[in-house]
Amino acid sequence: MKALKYLNKFFYKYRSRLILGIFITVIAKVFALQIPQLIKESLNIVEDYKYDRITDLEIVKSQLIVNIFYIIGAALLSGFFTFMMRQTLIVMSRLIEFDLKNEIFQQYEHLSLNFYKRNRTGDLMNRISEDVGKVRMYFGPAIMYTMNMLVLFIIAITKMWNIDTKLTLYTLLPLPVLSLSIYLLSRVINKRSNIVQQYLSKLTTYVQETFSGINVVKAYSIESFTSKSFEELANTNKDKNISLFKAQALFFPLMLLLIGISNILVIYIGGMQYINGEIANIGIIAEFIIYVNMLTWPVAVVGWVTSIVQQAEVSQRRINQFLMEKPNIINHETAKSQILGDIEFKNVSFTYEDTGITALKNVSFKIKQGETLAILGRTGSGKSTIAALIARLYDVSSGIIFIDNKPIKEVNLDSLRESIGFVPQDAFLFSDTIKDNIKIGNELASDEQIEQAAKSAYIHHNIEGFNQKFETLVGERGVTLSGGQKQRISIARALISNPEILIFDDCLSAVDTETEEIILQNLNEATKGKTTIIISHRASSVKNADHIIILEDGEIIEAGTHDELVEKTGYYQDIYNQQLEEKLTNS
């Protein structure tokens, strides 16, 4: 139960609902427990009439009719307050479920990129859905039925004890067996619940990855292989669930057996007491039988509640693993920072924790506000790492980055990222309209601003050709668009935010050189006065930059302007001449 201690804050937050729910539960059971006493009195009236203790039949009928109305009234009131009990406690559990899901989602958003490299999406989804659902059962049904059981036990057993102590003791005789059974079975359920949740995460992850990569599955015609793998995983998951339910299934038969034994004991012991004159009226036996049967469901539900609590404990333990995770990137500055756009790298080195690859080695450069820096290099040279470090998606291993002559760690993280318009090479679009994807950069943008951003990114004419124009749904991850169209929508999204810093990470790789030239001309106009970083493989993309650096194996091997580098023997001159020849050949 240690993992569930984390949830105590929710009990405190919704304490008024919890207390009210307990109070209503007591009232509901008080009315319900009037019924056995009324039935006992009714049977006693009939017995008194049979043995000529009451001679007037009309009096008997009148008393029975009054008792019937009392029984109906008690049942209706008990039903009403039981309904109110559910409205109080179950609604409380839904509110807590809402709070917990939001807390987990916000934690996911705050965690660093390294966390997402270590964990699979399917597992993250399972913990915020299935695991939270298990925890909700602990707050709702488990608490409700536990309160119901405790109140019923306390009131019913107190009444039974006051009526006949000996008969009550015999009736409660099976309870120690019940306690031992719960203890043994709960340990088994806890272990098997943990295994079930682990395999459910594996199944969710496999399905999510398969559907995300459905293009690859179809292109390589591996549907039968993926189906077979899914079937094997699903069968293992099924076997683990069956193993869990086998343990859970032992509860109810055992509970019913123990209640049956209690009924037999009431009838036999109570009957012998009645014969021996120890019990004055037969109604007492009937009252005891009703009490025992009223306790049947609460006793039977002990097993179910125990199972719910065990599963909730396992699920909350899994949730706590992520809730207790500390993000690597900490916002040290709470006050908002004004970002102008000066950037300086001073002896910066960086090594990725997950792979151990050193992406940057002692890199130094400086860009003033409004200038353009171009970064070229082969794949894996560290170009994208520089972009990630400027946005502080990672912290440097050594060296220091300055933003406006201030160490980047002393700059408010939200202000920094809000001031950056980032266009990655692998453009990500949400399953929404083109308009809404562009508006991510500025939620308050007008239709005119959206159209202007689309024109600057040279995607407006394509959008106008779609049937729904800007209201066109792009599908999951932009599946309905080409790679070049997705990149240009991403550029429009960055431009519409009007940031102080623009980072284009090889975002024109999927367009032809003709389109690239048009976009670059538009960007020259759109990026005036903004600090701009262009990462590319093409020399044509960077020739107008104020500064150009060439990376190789994480080190700067060349630096200068286009005119300077094109005259110097080296990587830039080679790639420029090669691409110039290709252009002449194609033309």
C-alpha cells in the first residue's frame, strides 16, 4: 500500500465529498437495517396470533399493513441514500481521475528528451490510461464498498450482539477463515497484477509502433509477420490475464461458502435455542438470517475490493516511477526574460547520455542579433545538436552558451523557447487542419496572417489547390501531404510566431532547387532583423549568410563568409563546385 500514499493529497482535496459520502452511507445502512427488525416484529405478531396471544384478527392485519408500509418506506429511503452515496463517492473518483491524468500529462511535458528516448510511447499511453483507470477504481468502488461493508458490519453485528450473543458468535465463526484467505490471495493477486500491466504496456507499444509505421509494413509486405508477432504477444497477455482472474475467481465461491455455513449455523443453533426456550420468538431466527444474507454481498465484495486495491497499488507504483522522474532541464529563472537574439557558444562540448556519442567538441562561435549563421556538414557532424542546445532541449556537457551575454541556464526557459521559431528536418504535423497546424505558432493569428505566412513559405498556392483549402485535414503526422509540403507548412508555422530567433534545420531537403530558391528569397525578407540559423547540406541554401561554419565529427573545420570559403580549398569549396556542376548539368 506504500505506493498509494501518494494519493492522500486527493483525499484531502475532496475531503468534503468523502465525509459527506461516509455520512450518507451510514444513513443508507441505518434505514436498510430497519427492515430485518420490522420483519421480526411481523413474524412475532403472526406467532402471537397463532398461539392466541392476540385474538383480534383485524388488529393483526392492521399491524402487518403498518409494518409493510414501514418496510417499503425504509427500502425506498435506503435506495435513495444509496443512490446519493454513489453520486458522491463515484463522482469524487472521476474528479480525482481527471486530476491525476492532468498531473501525469503535465509531468510528461516537463520531462526531458532523454526520458522519451528511454521509454516507449505505448508504455506512456498505458500508464496515463489503463493504470489511472485502475487507480480510479480504488478511489470509487473500493472506498464505496469498503465504507458500505464497515457501516453494515458495525450496525448489523451490534444489533445481533444485543439480541443474542451466543448466536452472533456462531454466525461470525467463519470470519477468521475469510481474513486468512484474503491475506494469502491478495499476495498472489498483487504479483500477477504487476505482470499483467507490464504485458499490457508491451501490447500497446507494439500496436502503436505498427500503426505509426504502417507505410513500412505495407511497403515490405510484412503484414503476416507483424500479425503473427501481435498474436503471440496477445496470447501471452491473455495467459497472464487468465492467471490473474483464476486467483480472483477463488474469492466469490469462498465467500458464498462461508456465508452458507453462517446460514446453516443460524438455522441449526437458533432452532435448537428456540426448541429449548432460550429464544422467545421465531422472528429472531428470521431476523438473524436476513442479517446474515444482508452481509453476504459486503463479505463477498471484500475479495473484489482487495483485488481492486492490489491492482491500484501496482498501477500507482508504475505511475509513481514517472511522476518521481526529475527532468534534466531545469528552469532556474522564474522571472520572464527578454530575448534579443545574441548567441555565443564558448568551448561547448556535448555527449548524448543514451548513446555515449560525443556530438560536439570544443565548439565556439558568436552571432549578433539580426545576423544569419549557416551550418554545413556531413550527416552526424553535430549540426542538429547545435540547434537543440540553443533551444535548451539539452544542457551542454562542458563549455557555456550565452544568450544576450547571459548564460543560457540563467535565462527563463519558457521565454527562451517562446522566442525561437524552430523548423526541424523531419516536419511533424498534428492530425488537424492546415490552418490549425500553422496557428500552433500563434494561436491569435488572423486569417490574413496565416495566408501571409503560407505565402512566405511558398505553400499558399498548394493549399489553394486543395478542396478544403486551409481547412484540409492533413491526417496523422501529415500523412496526406508530401514531404516538401509538410516542411513548408512547418516553415509557415515558425514564421507566424514572429520569433526573435529562427532555426531552419535542413528544412528544405525535400524540395527541388527551384522551389528552394523561391523560398530562400521569401525568407530573406521574412527574417530581416531576426537572428537566423540555417542548417543545410546545400551550399546554395547558405551563400547569403553572414557567417558560415563547417562541422566535421563535432568540430569546426572551416569558418567564414561564402566569398571567403569558396576561395579556400576545403569542404565548402568542394561541395559548392559539385552542386554548381549538378545545377548546370540539370539545366
